[in-house]
Amino acid sequence: MTLSRLQAALLLCCVVSAPCAAGEKEDRLADAVRNRDHDGVKHWLAAGANMNAPLADLSRPLGWAIQRQDGESIRLLLAAGADPNAADVYGNPLLAATCDSGNEDAVRQLVAKGADPRASRRDGITALSLCAGNSTPATIALLADKGADVNAADAKGQTPLMRAAAAGNIGTMQALIVLGAKVNAATPDGATPLFFALQSRDPQAPDLLLQAGADTRVPMPDGTTVVAAALDVRDLDFAATVIRRGADLTHRDKDGYQVIHLLAAGGYPGLVKLALSKGADVSSLTAPPPESRPARNPPPAGQAPKHGGNAVGKGKGVVTADLIAAPPPAPRSPLLLAATAGSVETMKVLIAAGADPKAKAPDGMTLLLAAASSGDLPAVQFALEAGLDLNATTLDGRGVLYIAVRSGNPVGAEAVLQYLADKGARLDARDNRGVSPADIVNRVGPENLRAVYNRLLQEHGFDLAAIR
């Protein structure tokens, strides 16, 4: 007969180290622990229950006491001889499970009875590291005093300070730094404690590391800077602090963005002004990464595209979904990024600093076209008031209405379309492939813009069957 894994494990327990599997007394002891019945715990210990015998599920009474965070049951069991270095049902030392719960008293009791302070889970995460994220400064000091390494990294390269920082556990962060934790240690993918601290969203965490000497100028291997990480969690105060302290404003991330581009795209006028005062280039362009596939050359203006597929238009060639896909990313200035974000205040800051509102991107994108992509009416009005040509297009022939119907803000785009039509934007304009805004909204929507655009066409005397 073949033994099950559980039977084999229990048999090994009996052969190697007896005590063997639990009997009735041990089950009753475990029940008392689970129910926080301290008198029952005393009774079954006095009756000779073996507190170290594994139960049917391979758990132990001490493990249950730790899981319940029942300090009195822990004390009674350890005093009766429970093994402080026993493992839980997953094969991890009980001290690690105790640190995972953060119970300072339980940690003290286990260590006092001989639990190994350098113990780690099977995945390599040390008890100290778990306590760093969940317990108290006193627990950290205790484990370190007993020999735990404050810089021990797990399989992912994460140190106790990183775990404390990610949890925003300010007290244990302070304790670890005093004990010699390395504030600029890095994981294999380049994350330092500072990046983990920002993820905690506790503003004290990155500030503490900064005071302890954290380096803010070293980006991760993928190009992510501390400023970018701060913006990701909207910690604008810390982003400002890093910029003031001398952030590298010329560094580009994996998408070819410098700090000024990130700030403009986020619509942060105050931070944009600060970065400009520190030397950021108001006219610098992004440097998008190369596309995975080359862009197709459009046919000459006015020539119908030669593609098969489901027709959308009539008399102007066949329109397929690939013809209305967004174009590949092109270089953008901070001003165009601010317009795309619909941030009028950021646009004003950049223009005041010397950005040219009439400058075009290499693909022909103008301030008005970029503002139209935001679906934000005030941004569109500001751009048009700057004297831009209402019917200018990108090099591939995409006009302001074409871009407006592709906005990521379809609700706001309703007012934008009405405004632009009232100002005289060409409702029947087509790009170099022969695709019109009407083709787009009637092919892929959204429904609200389809209704608005078709209404505008009718109001301006266009035959819907002819224009679509």
C-alpha cells in the first residue's frame, strides 16, 4: 500500500525524533489553545499532553497560540517545553510567523526560549525582515542584538529596510538605520529603499531616508527616476524637494521623457515652474522609443486607401479599423504635453518661460491639435486664442475635429466639438487616407460623440449619406 504524503511525514516524525503524531490529549490541548482556554491548556499539559507532537494537519499547539496572538498560551506552552524553533505547517519557523503578525511580546518569548533570531522562511525572507514591516523598533533591536543581520536580503534582493519602507513603518525604519541598515542598497532590478518608501504613500518615509543620506539621483535600470516615482504616487512635495536638491533634469526614462516632460504631461504648473528655474529646457522634445513595426506610408492626399475589410464610408474608399488607429508616438515639447493634459495653467507657465505657442512638432502637431486631444474646452479655447490656424493638420492630414473625436475624454469632447464647429472647423475634412471624423465615430464610437457629430453635420447642411 502506498503511503500518503501526510502519513509519510508523520511516520518520519515517529522514526526520526519521536514524539509521534498527536493523540486525544494533544488534540484536546490544541482545542484549548484555539479557544484561548488557559485553564484547559494547564489541565492538558498537566495531564501529559505532548505539546510538540504534530496534529493531523501537521500544525502544533504553539503555532495556534501564535496565530491567535495569545501571549498567555505561548507562555504556558514554552514553559512546558514547547520547541521555539518548530516549524509551521508550511515548513517555516514559528518565529517568522510571529514576525509576520508583528507581535512583539510573542517574539520576545520565543527568543528568550532559544528561537533562532536569524531564522528565515523557505523563500529566504528573514524573521527580522518580516518584523521590519509589521512589528516595533524594540523587536528590531532585540533580534539585531541576538545576531540577526539588518542587511540580509531575500531571494528578490529586498532588505529589512526596504520592507519597513514599503510598509511606511517609520519606527522600524529609524531603528534599522541606527543599526546600520544600508539606505542605498538596491534590488537586482535597481529599486532602493527610497522607491519602496514612495510606494508606502506615507510622506514621512521618503523624507526619513533622504535625511539618512538616500541618493535621489540614481535611476532604476529602466530609467525611472525618484521624481517620476514620486509623481506616480502624487507625492508632489517630495518631487519638489528632489528637484530643489538637484535632480538630473537631462536624464531620459525608457519612454524618452525628461523631468520637464513628466511634469508638463501631469499638468503640474508649480513643479514645471520650479524645474524651469533649476535649468530644465522649455523647448526640449521627448525622444520616443522606436516602434516595434515601421509605420506604413500614407497614400498621397486625396487618394483613397486600398484596403479591404468592413466598409464605413461611401464613395471615399474603404475604411478599416487599422486606418483610424492612433499614430505612433512622435517627439513632443513640454507645451504640447501640457495641452494634451488640458492644463491651461501649465501652458501659461511654459509660454511665459519662452515656449512658442505656434511651434509645431516634427509630425505637424500644433498646440490647438494637442489641446483638442485632451477633450478639455478651456484648453482648446486658450490654444485658439493664441492665434493658431483652426484647420491646420498634422503631416498625415489629421485635423482638429479628427483628433477631438479620438479624445480620451469623450464627455468633455462634446463641448469641444460644438465649439470648434461653431468657430468654423471643417466637418467634412479627411486625413491623407481619406478617413473623416464621421467615419471614426460611426465605426468605433463613442456613442455620445456619434450623436453629436451627426447632429452637427445636419445642422451645417451636410448629407449624412454622402459624408460618411
